[in-house]
Amino acid sequence: MSAKVIKKGTTILTEEPFAFVLNSIHRTTRCDNCFTSGKVLKCSRCQYVHYCDRNCQKESWRNVHKVECARLKKVSLEPLLDDARLMARIIIQLNKVGDDVPGILLSSYEYFTAKNFRTFKDLMSHYSDIIVDKKRMEHFNKIHKILFQLLDETLMPNTSELISIYGKLCTNRFGIVNESLNDLGIGLYLGASIMDHSCKPNAIASFKGTTVIVRTLTDLPSVDWSQIRITYVNLLNSNKDRREELYNSYYFWCDCERCKEKEPMAACPNSSCDWPCSIEDDKCEKCSARISAEFKKNFQEVMDFIEDCLEKMKTTTYVNDKLSLSKKCLEKQKNVMHKFNIQHVRTLERAFITATNQLYWQDVEFYGKKLVPGYKLYFGEVHSDTGMLYMYIGMAQRHLGKSNEALETLNKAKTVLKISYGEKNSFVSTQMATMDVMESCAIN
């Protein structure tokens, strides 16, 4: 192996946001500046934002809050306030530093240097796409009205410039999440925005507070930013749904390797064959087993049943009902859907998540182990989601008294999370400490 190879798990970019905002649902429990949870005190002026300490308050005041503070007091808690606040903060930053000043890079692996960097004006605005996008323009017009409440008229760009800023925000924003993948806020990162999408990504973005950290998921010959790919969408969506979401949100049709592949749909009617069959075909490509009209009808009935269950899950508030519906769906899918069928994998995921939330450890282990092959295929073996899956399975096994199995599974989780999150990540450190305690108990 060449010495120049960039090994998986290598940090290739660490960057502070150009502008960011905490989701309003967290405003009374998390710091508006660093996103830390715990005891927070509200700003005495606007009575809206909260901070963990005086240092964060001073930093936020100096950077952006001084401009928005007095006006936040007058704005009602509208559903679009978070988007409008981020737009306002971008405008504040542009008025302060201009659009040709690079973002704050803490570190990078090649490309970004003092003479080679990205600025706000490098971002694509998709202006021509935005102005003919009815939904986006309706959204923009609503935000536009709130902006007049958040900013002084002297700061407001003209409508054309505002649409350009809005377009850059829509197509370059990052959802800021914690290690448990809970949404905390949204941010704009000038350096990280260079990365394009793939449904088989070779890199992953994680966050420490508001700082984005990008790591490789595969070994790479070098860091060529034109070839670095993250995912913009949920990888457990079908090819059709992913491509439509990408076009509607980012204005391109994905033609990555995965989108070109035929998706596994039906189980082979021959129970001894594990080949994924297309329901459009008349026989299995591998064993030539006949796919009868009756089998196709049954497959469609199962698909309709799943769709009906999904609608019921949206309205039911009882967790046990959701788990029961998931189990019924999975029972219907037996010998009809292939194990890698997206709907099957997503049904397993629903059962697993519901069981995890209710601490039904036997179900967590059972559905988690069933879910592993699908996660490894669609997310990849070293993706953070795969690591988290291993972690919860290991926790379940520990609660069920399966110490040896738990240790083995948690070690898999540790290996994966060290690659996707990094060894120094506090979340990984906590899990490593837990495993050390378990190992000590097992030895004694």
C-alpha cells in the first residue's frame, strides 16, 4: 500500500460555520452559541436566546447577536423563524466581512491554504432554478417578511440579492446533529460545501458543537476534493425517492453507482435461492424459478398493506401499536420481499427504533441483528449509523445477560465509531470506558 494512501477514518476537514442557528425547540435547554445542553440563562435583553456562560454570551454578542437582539424581542415564534434567523445572520456576516472572505478553517487536508480557499461568493445560488420553483419561492416570500422584523432596512439587500443568498443557503446548508443524530440546528460551512453527493459516500460529516468534522469512510489514494462525496439524503430511501428528493432540493439528478443499480425487490419463489428478483421479471435470473402472476399479485398486496400500515403509524400515538404494526408488516413480508428490499429494511428499522425507545431488549437484539446486513449494504460497514446499530445491539445483549456477545458487539461498535467519529470524540470515549468496565467484570 502506498504511503500516500489516506486511510479510512482520517480527518480531512475541520471547520467553524460561516453562520448558524440553534433550532428554536432547543432554545431553553441549549446554549445558542455552542449548543451545549444543561443549565442555561436567557439573554436579559431579548428574553429569547439562552447561553451556558458569560463567555458564550460575549462571543455571540460580538459576532452576531448584537444586531438581532433588540428585534428578536418583537418577533413572534413563527414556524419559519429558524430559517429567517439563519438568513439574517448570513446577511449580518456579509455586511461585516464581505462575500470574498474565507470561512474559519481549523484544519484541512490539502487544498485549503492561505492562497486557495472558498468564499461565500463561490457557492452556487441556483438562482434560475429557485425563481421558477413555486414551493421555494413561497417559502422565500414568507421568510422575506420575517427578515424585515429581524434586520434594519439599511442591512437588507435588494430582492435579487436576497434570492441569491436564499438559494445558496438552501443548497449548501448542513443540518447540525449530535452523536445520537438528533437535530440541533442548521449551519452554512464554506469549506465543507465543496463536497458533492453520492448514495455511496466515501466521507462523512459529524459535529462537535457547531464545528463540522469530515472523515473518510474508505481508503483514498489522495484527498481530491472533486472526488470527496458525502450523502445529502436518507440512504434508506429507494432510488426513485432519493433521486427525486435530490432534484427537488438540490436541482440535479443523481447518477451515482448505486442509483444505476437495479434495486432488490422480491424474494425468489424458490426458498433455497437467495437471489433478489425484480417483480417485473417472469423468472429468477439465478435459478430460473418462475415468478407467477399469483406471486406478483401477492407482492402488490403486501406493498399495499405496508403503505396502509405506514399511514396508521403516522396517526397512532401508542408505541406498542407502532411495534405491533411493524411486526405485522414483517410477517407479511416473509418469503415475499427480499432481505435487502428497502421497504423491508425500513420496516425492520421502525421495529428496532420503537423497541429501543421502550427498552424492549429482546426485540432490540432480535430486530437489530436482522437489520445489520441492510445497514452494511446501504450505509456501509464503517458508517456512524452502522456503529450506532452495533452499540444498541450490544447494550441489549448486556441487559439480557449475554456478556460475551455484548463485548464482541460493542467492540464492533467501537471500531466503527472510531472511524466515523474519531477516537477523541467524547461519545466514543464514553462507550470505550463502558466496554473496559464490562471486560473487567467478565474477566473477574
